Amino acid sequence: MKLVNIILCFFISVTLRAQCDILDLERYNALSTVIYIDNLPQDILCLAFQDYYSSIPACKYDSIQIISQESNLKEVFVTSPKARKGFLYVNRVVNDMLNTDPCPKIIRYIYNNTSITSKKDVMQIVKLRKKNIKALNVSHDEQSNEIIVHIYTDGKKM
């Protein structure tokens, strides 16, 4: 009789624990997820950057996950392996603008008066050092609903 009671108590505790784990998992899966790559939301990156990031194996990224229970939001911050401080700085400035004006659909980079369209162009910006940035101008083009980022490294005036 004692053995039956012990087995029954064990079975009930395991069942209750499994139900609690399932409820926690459902609560976790119900969170909205926002992924930031190199300090920017993944969904507004231009095509050249999306191609670059998709070519990097997932195991190469450094990541941190932040889960906010109050706002039902899970934020995943990912840093690409070749991103340097200059590029991360530029993206923090852009992200600050997004926090005040969250409407833009895409980010367009212009590096020394040249629009970024290829992987080679992307690599120039990703490897950018902060000390090499001479001028930075971030603006919102309301007609095209883009954030336009002008980066100058060779002393050219805007």
C-alpha cells in the first residue's frame, strides 16, 4: 500500500511539473520576438545587408537574448563576426532615430557618395572603424519611407 502511494505521489508530481513546463513554454512562445543584427532590427535592413547576413553561418554570431515579461517582448541582439565599432556606432545612431520615429521600412546606406548595393560595398561599411568616420548624417525620407545614412570617411563635406 505504501509503495502504491509513493508511486501515485511521484506520478502526480511529475504530471504537475510537466504541465507547468508546458505552460511556461506556451508563455515563452507567445512573446513577440524582435531580432537586432548589429544594433538594427532585422526586418528593415536593405537587400545587400540581408544577403551579407544570410551568408554568415549562425554559429559565428555573438548573441544575447533579453526577455521582458512586462511587455511580452523577446529581444535578441546579434553581432556579426566582422562588425567593427564604427559600424556598430553608426547603427546605434540609426536605432536612436528609429526609437523616435518607428515608421521607416528600410535603411539605405550611402558611403562617400556611393550607394551600398553589393557585398563588397557592405564589407567596407561593416569593417568601418569609428576613428575613420569624418561625418555622419542620418535622415528620414518621408516620400520613400527610408532612413538614409550618409557616411563620409575621406573628409568630403555633405
